[in-house]
Amino acid sequence: MQFIKTFAFILLLSNITLIPEPYAANIQNIEFNDNTVIATWQPERVLLTSFDEAEKLLSNSRYLFAQGDERKRVTRFTNAMRNNYDALNPGQKERLVILEARLLQGIHKFEQAEQQLAQISHFRSAAAHLLLADINVQQGDAKQAKRYCEQLVGQTSFLIAFTCIVNADFSQNAEPRLLQKLKAFEVYAGSATHSEQEWFYEVLADMSLQLGNAEEALQLLGKTEFSQLPISALLVWTEAHTSLGNYKTITETLEASVPDISTADDGLLLQWAKAERAQGINASNVQSQLAKNMEIRVWREDSSHAAQVATYFLEIEPNYSLALKFAELNWQYAQNKSDKQLLERARQEKAVATDV
């Protein structure tokens, strides 16, 4: 699975408002019976009481300041809402379905996420179309992704709809003309919301990086304050600096910016560890934490982090049998170009190792 932009669309979902304010859900409006379990997590965590809170928390999980338990807390909330589904109004039911689908997508259960979204009318839900577009990009179906993107026209801002369409096309054919096509619409970014601007420039930066222009990618990411970049954008940032050989910039910046490596994103830790190895640093707290995380992923046969596990055993701690196993596991769920490249690389490395 491609590390960058995996959640690029998700950061927008909580900012697309199609449900009138009177429908804003509050858990206190629902009558729970004596058998309803509403919380089993640590008592110091404040309970989520509304869809607004749950949506914001799930989006916040993709930033450096995340606590690491956001998905678990949102899952507790959606379970409580699902147990009282009949008490929800139509707007709340739609928001619940989208939240559940986002959670499923986050662990690469794409088919289940699509089935979940089938419960609601896609024709009036921009959030559902945006999520379905992202799912299809990750599955390698650019044509279907583009169809969902086209449904956004008239439902949400022109910048979101057009960025979605061009991104879908680019996922299939990484052509410079598509980058230039999207750049031409920067004029609309000035009137866009912060989250829309953030996503627009991240997509442009990722396109630039894939086309071999790392410096331009960094300039585009610089449109957003570094501390406000989501993890997906930070991964573009680390890959751009890696391609330029700026390994020290990566390690020093992340050391100063990541508050707690024990809850840091695996993809970010992986890029950090690669930068350390490139500087001849073969042991560190970052590499120890990453090794622990990978051990757990291997034991669980974690499909949602399979690409990261495969990359780890290709580039950090060579074990080509495990690398191929997890590249193949990843391919079962995610089939875009980067996933295919990862699988082919793992097969080649395994074949070479077998021949030696």
C-alpha cells in the first residue's frame, strides 16, 4: 500500500457539511438501557458525546499531536451509536455509516467499507463519494474512482471535485500534463477552506515527487505550516528529502517535531529509520521502536500495515521471505502502482537471495 496520501481524502470528510445543524447528534439525546455498554477505555479520557467530536478526533489521528488511541475511542462511539441505531435521525444514521466506513478503510477492509456505504444514498452524499473515490484509487481502479469524483461536481467545492478527478487520473497515468492541469486551478485555492488548501497542495506535491521533482514538492508542501501537515503530507516531505539526500534534515526535524515515538505512525518511523541508516546510524530508539512495531505486525499478520512491513524487511532488516509474504498480503487488498512495484521488488529480491 502506498504510504503517502493513504488518508489524503479522509482529512476532508469531517469538513464537508451536508447535514443541517439541527441534525447534529448528541449522545445524551439517546436513551440507553441498563445493559448498554458505553465505555470501557481509560477513565481519564473524556467520552465522545457527538458526531462532531468523533469526526474531528478521527481526522486528528493523522497528525503528529495524535495520542494513538483516537481510532479506538471513535470505534467505541460508533458501537454505542450502532446499538441505538433506531433512535438516530436520518442525518445521524448517514454520519454513523460514513464514520464506520472510514474506520474500515483505515485497516484496508475496502470491500466492507463499500458495503457499509451501500446503506446510504450516495447520490446526495459528497463525503461518501469522496471516500469511495479514495478506496478505488487504493484498489487500483482509477476509472471507478473518477466516476465517484465526477459525482462531487455541484455537491461540494469545485476545487475538491476537480482535484479528486485529476488525482484519480494521475493514479493510473502519472503524466506531467495532469500536474500542469491541476496547477492551473491554484487560483481557486485562495478562497478554499484550510483543509481544502492543505489537501490540494499535498496532492500537487505528491504528483511533483512522483514525476521526479522533489524540490518543487517541498515548495508546495511549504504552503502549509510544517507543524500543521498531516502524516500523509509528512511522508511526502520525508520522501522528497530522501530523494535529495537530505537525511540529516529528516532526522533532525523529526526529532524536534515528533512528541512521542511510541505512538508515532509506522510509515513515519520507517522513513526516519531509513534516514538514520543512510547516515551510518544502525541503532537508535527510533529503530528499536520500529522493530517492536514490526514484530507485532508480523505476529498479527497485519494486512493494514503490510506494505510497511514488506518495506521494512526489504530496506531495514533484510528478510526477503517475510518481505515477499507481506507484499503479497498487501496486494490482496491494495493494488495501485506503488503496490505492484513493491510486490515486483520483493519477488526480485527473494529470487536473487534464493539463487545465491
